[in-house]
Amino acid sequence: ANEAEVPFFSMAGPEFVEVIGGLGALRLRQLFKVARSYSPAIIFIDELDSLGRRRDSADSGRSGKGGGRGGGVSEMEQTLNQLLVEMDGMDTTEDVIVFGATNRADLLDKALLRAGRFDRHIFINLPNLAERKEIFAIYIAKYRLAPDVVQDELVERLSGWCPGMSGADIARLCNEAALSAARRDDKVIGVTKADFETAFERILAGAAKRSNPLTAAERHMSAVH
């Protein structure tokens, strides 16, 4: 949006799905109405699967805040139908572009993916070893490291620990390391290797192992740790 220099409207899918019937559809109408009034504009819907889930999905009833199948399913279907209406009602002259993001594209309703709706798909894979190095370098540069820590060596080491981690996971690891350093009651100034090890151990259990098969080099580096 900054590059395009146009208004940017962002909402997450769960914000549209409510227990109160019709509220999600109303919010969608308001969102598109406001965006059109500011056109050219961009609408971004995160966690699109929360409101665009297949209507025959076995677990769709758990997407509503009510937790049951009754009102939750009805409200989600109303909201999804309203989104389809809004997408169909958009004119190319309105200069409003709609983006969506999801980690579960397999759950999206087929009607949502038809031509004229979300018909262009960009798959962003988890970062590979080289990309993890770049991400670690960006985040680690924000922190003051302990005197005995060499940044390049630390980046090399950490990136080998984390196959399957996303950019958000890496950011969290670095933030946890900084918090660990802040909690320490000693005279060492800066974030140490031990802080990163502590952070890694804290989030390892919760980090999803969602990666492509590792290369031989990546398997070796992970095993060495």
C-alpha cells in the first residue's frame, strides 16, 4: 500500500464471523463501501479461510465463536455469501483491489476461487536455509549482542537450527532471546548465545514442522546441533 500510495484496509477473517446473525455480512458491506469511497484502494483480508471455508467442510461449524454447528455455520455462510456478492459487484473502474491470505488454501470454498474473485494465487513457501540466514541477519541486527558474539557466526548457526520455521517464528525466536537477556541478573551486556539457545528451546515444542524435505546439508546442520 505504501508503494502504491493508496488507502489500505486490512481485516482478519475471524473479525467477520460473529455469533450475532448478520453482523459479519454487515461488516463486509461496510468495508467494501468505505473502500470504494476512497478508491483507488486496497482491501486485505487475512485468515481468509475463517470466512471463506468450504460450505461442505466437516469442521466448518467450529469456525464460529459459538463453537456449535447451528448459528456458527449459518453466520459463516451468510458472511461468505456477502463476500461473494461484493466481489461480483465490483467494477474494474472502481479501482479497488482485494487480496486475501491463508495458510489453508485447501479449505477455501470453490466459489471464492472462481474467475473474477480470488482467481490469482501466489504460493509463498517457508524460507530455505539461505532465506533463513537473511531473515536472521535482519532481526539480529536490531539487538545489541554480547561482546563475545560474532554476528555472522551466530546467523550461520541459528539458521541451521530452524528448518521448517517461518519468518514469524524466526522473529519470535529473536524476540524471546532479547527477553531472556533482559531477565538475566548478571553483568553481561547484550544478547548472548545462551539467550538464543534458551529461546530456541522455549519455542521448539510449539514450532510447526511445516517444511519441504530437508536437503542433505540442512539435515547435517540440524543434526550437528
